[in-house]
Amino acid sequence: MIGEVLSSEGIAATYSAWKLTAKDKLMVRAQFFKNYLRQQIDILAARLSLDLNKVTIVISGMASSSIGMEEIPYTDLPYAVDGSQSSIRFFDMSEDFPHEIMLISGVKSDVDVMRGEETQLVGLLNMSELSSFQNKEAIFIFPGTHSKHMYVQGNELVGFQTFMTGEIFKIMSHYSILKDSVENGNQNDLTQEEISAFRSGVRQSEHANILNSLFKVRTNQLFDKMNRKQNALYMSGLLIGNELKDLKEKESWDLVLCSGNNLYELYKLGIEELDLAQRTTTVSAGIIDKATVAGQVKIFQNQKIKLNNNNA
């Protein structure tokens, strides 16, 4: 049986809530997070009409960061794509929290870090649809606020890069001089004019300096070249194109686009405009949604095998 509870409260909000309330009561951070988890587990149990006591809780992502439940050191590269090398921390069940917790840490290189995407990658590569990429040279592209490009070779994650594409777009469109030149709309229902504006931004990103190109968002509006919605798509094209353009030089690598619904169409358009589509496999949003759980299950299984071998 499968069920879910969704919440808009991210790790930063939970950490802030602990600082504002529980810290004054001398409640340790891990206990505060357990209390929050217990509330969500109770909601899920009621929806499913199931007793979830003694079910192990597996957590990945920012929960193992400095603002999470407990900070756990990153795992170094290279990182086996079966998740067997993951850094983890077990919390035993207790009378007030009848669940064992397995907290999964992230991965670091000499210059970059991530928490959560590596678990999605483990899940994807252990699904039948994508298992063939384990032994290929493949770059997995995870769009987002901080996009990740992950390099997989010989059953290992051997490198990755972080791009602040989404965050720069938010800053430019909400807080910069460009904010009055753009208007964000529904990116899943684009007009031909908006698609053309996006493609124009991608083309511009190939040949011009990004800092100079961004100012053209303002002159597009001043000279009535584009309306504000088209201009927002033009700026998005500039930033996404700037993120993706270096992939043209990685000619021997397969590309795998792993995007949810909100950015899928734009990244797909960017890949097409840069002539990268022929060697790109696109992963559906439905599979992406399942990848984190699949990765958590795989890592849990490997860690339990390790524990059993160590105790034998």
C-alpha cells in the first residue's frame, strides 16, 4: 500500500520553528524533528487506516545538513550508484517515537556538495527503465533552484556540478532592475511567441556574455520588442541555455534529463535548441517522483546487509 502526506514546510522552516520555540524549552533539535515527523506519520496512518508503529523511517536530503535533524558528514566521490557507500546515521526507536530512523547524508567533491539528488540518482539507476546507464558515460541533469549535472561512469558517480539557474532567475525577476520588465506565467501552456522568445534567449546564451545579455531583458521592454511574459521566457532561455551549453563539448557522454513537470518543457526546448536532443533521454515526471523512494529503499537494503555482516 502506498500513501503520502505533502507539506510546503521545508527544512529551513522546520529549523526556524525549532529556533523560535523549542530551543527556549531546551528541546534538542533531533527531538523537535521527531515530534514533527510523528505528527505527519499519524496523519498518514489515519489516511491509510494502518498501524505504522515500528516501521523504519528513511530520510534523505537536507535533513542531514547543518539545519536538519542532525548534521552528517558528506560521502566523498567516487560514489557507488547502488548507494552502498552512503554515510548514514541510525536513531533507535524509543517509547515516545516507536520508529527506527535511518538518516542519509549527501555527497561532496573537492569543490561542490549536494544532499538528496544522489538518492534520486540511486533510485533512477536501479529502476529497470534506466539501469542500462550504469555502465555508460552519462550525465544526469536535474533542473531546479540549484540544478545538478551528475557524471556517471562505470557504476559510479564520478563528478557533479551545481548551477544556480533557478535562484538567479528568481533574484533577477523579483529583486533586480529587470523585475518590471518580466511577468511570470504558466510555463506548461506557452504560446508560440513565448516559445520563440525562450529559444531566442537560448541562442543568445551561446554567443554572448551572460551579464551583458541579461541587460537586454530591460531593453527588450524599453524598445517594445517583447511583452513582459515573452521577456520572462527570454530571460529563462538565457539562463537555462547558459547552464546547458557546455554539454555540447561532452560529445562522448549520453545525457539524461530528469525533470519534474514545472521545468520539463523548458529544459527540453533548451536541449533541442542546442542540438543535444539526439543523445538525450528524457525521464518522465512520474518516474522522477518515484526515484527518491526507490533510492531510499536501495540504500536501506544495502545498509542493513552491512549491519548484518558486521554483527555476524
